[in-house]
Amino acid sequence: MGLNLNNVIEQVGKDKGLDKSILIDALESAMVKAAEKKHGQNKVIEAHFNEELGEIELFQFKTVVTHITNPDQEVSLAEAHELDPEAALGDSLGIKLDTAEFGRIAAQTAKQIIIQKMREAERNIVYNEYTNKKGEIVTGIVHTFERGDIIVDLGRAEAVLPRDEQVKRESYRQGDRLRAFIIDVRDVQKGAQIVLSRTHPNLVGKLFEMEVPEIYEGIINIKGVAREPGDRTKIAVSSNDQAVDPVGACVGVKGSRVQGVVQELRGEKIDIVPWSDEPAKFICNALLPAQIVRVIMDETDHSMEVIVPDDQLSLAIGKRGQNVRLAAKLTGWKIDIRSETETKKIAMEQAAIEGAEALKEIDKEETEGEDISSLPGVGPKTRDALKEAGLNTVADVINAGIERLSEIEGIGLKKAEKILEAAREYSKQ
């Protein structure tokens, strides 16, 4: 091509951040296409970059044969020996072509292919770069708006903040700085599609990681985040070092660290909760600032009944139930909150019900335990017959049943039915 390509390849590769092999491949493809355009596609043509000469060399390959039937792909043994004295029948012989004759066509084709390859390579670079950043926070500039979605310019790529991932009370204008959490990176035809979120709970966790060095260093662990975007978040933290208070470290001197997160979330309230491996204690921490009197745990139902002082009930539940809702989400337990007065009232009602049931049982036992002579319709002879059969009380008669009663001497089936009915009626009194 009359031009040393080594310098060009090095320079373009450096400017565009492309691998040298990608550019060489593009140039080789361009030369093959130009040669096929001139000589026809029925020829076997290959291109190779000669690094020493700094140019692309073209070779037309032909098979050495005795009799030529396809001149485009075959060469006689005599012709082959002129090019290579050691050529033998069946060999594939590469005949070098003059590349100078392609001139402008080759250069234009090469340019188009290089541009295409560069775009593909840049797309791959961007996709790989942001795939590795999935689950991280990025900062960009609001570029445009499309059907409620916000298109964000990240510098080397564009990202989308879908309507569903936006905080309702936040609004943006073109040119505004926007920080968001990468939830997905998709490989689409146009390139990498980076999907952002401002509502994801992990956005809060990552913001704390940026503000609190102890979290980044692994001294403090974020154990869980429960969030109602734009309104309130509860974040549970623990410490691997007894000398480090996890809540204090996250709050910072005069609240400096937590305020950094609150400002980024545009005023969203944040409760920093000390984590505990004891569920009851963790739930008490999660319901702060409300004070707890007692916790009743039901492990089978994975629920907790939390009793609070009367004046703490609304605080524990929170505005529109938000405090208890976030605490349940953070701890993973169902939480039922009751005041002390309500709990006492329920306990008294339950005791009254249980007491009434107990009295009924006592009355029933007393009634059934009475002598059979109390039964209406049972005369002295019948009474003696029943007692001789070992049936002394009303309960004995009921337990005996029809069959046994009818077998007693002097008591037939009809009389047995009457006695049993009388005994059952008497026990209900």
C-alpha cells in the first residue's frame, strides 16, 4: 500500500483504546474484500499483515494439479515449479498479488471496516466495563427525557433511569447531576444498555459505604436495609471490632456522615439500627425510638407480639404504619403491636372465657356425678337393678349406652332408651 501501517495502527489503537489485533484484522478484511471486488469472489484470496514491512500482503491460493479445470483455483505443476521448485501435486500454493493496484478502493473499504470494528470494540469495552460495575453507584448528567424515563450521560456511555426506578417526589432538569445504582447491564444491538435505580435499597448501603470508611474496610457490616424510597429507610449495622460502635460510626461527628447520605437522598429520613442475632432484641432495636415492654415470640408462625406503653403505641406503629412496616421488612418477622391496656383487656376477656368454660365443666361433672336416684322416671326397682349392674351415677348410665342398659334384667329396649334420654337431659342442666 506504499505506507508503513505500523505507526498508523499504534496511533489509532492508542487514541481509541483498541487492541492492535482488531485493527490488523480490519485491514486484512478490507484488502480481501477489495481484491474480491476486482478479481471476483470465486478466487481463494487471503490477506496477511507483514509487520516487518508494515504492509498488508495479498495471496491467491491455488491447488497444484495435473490437468486444470478451474483456472481461478488451480495451477499446473509446471507453473507451480516456476514459483516454488519444491511444489508437489495437491499442494496449496499462495501466489502474491500486487496490492498497489487497489489504491483508493482498498483504502476506503479499510476505513469503513475500521470504523465498524472500532464501534463494535467500543461497545464491547463499554459493556464489559459496566457489567463489572453492576451493583455499584455511578454519577452522570441528565441528558434527555423519553416517555417518563431519564437518559443519563455517563461520559463513555448512556444509561436509562426508568420511571419505575425513580423516586416519586424527586424531579430533574436537563444538565442536572444524578447519582444512581446500576441494577442491570444488557447487551443490545446499539451497545450496552445500562439500567439505573434511585429506589433500590442497596443504593443506601452503597452511599454509606462511600461515607463511612469502616464499612468499606469491613470493620462494620451492613446486615440489612428496608426502604420506602423518598420517605424513610432503616439500615441494620454490626461491628467486627468491639471498640467500634457501628451506629456512632455511621452517624459521624455531629451527624456529618449520615447527613451526607440524607442530602444525596434529598431529605429521606434514615434510622440506623444496631443489629442483633437475638430476634426479640433485634426487633426492639428496629422499632426504636419506641420503648418496648415485652415481646412474645411465635417461632412456628415466625411472628412477634410486641407490647408497648400506651403513650408509645402511635410512635411504635409510626405514621400510616410505616415504622412497624419497615421494622418487619428489616427483621423478616411478622410484628403485631399492642398497648399495655389493650393487652390487659384481652387477657381479662380470655380469662373470663376460660373461667366460664371451667365452671361449665365443673357443673357438668357435678351433674353427671349425681346418684341415679335423681333421674326422673327411675323408680326403686329400676334404681336397684342399675346399681346391681354397677351403674351408680348419671355419668355411668350415659357411658353404658343402649345396648348394655337393655341387657339389664327388668329393663327392656324401650325403657333403656327412656333412661338414657333422661340421663342426657339431666346432664345438660
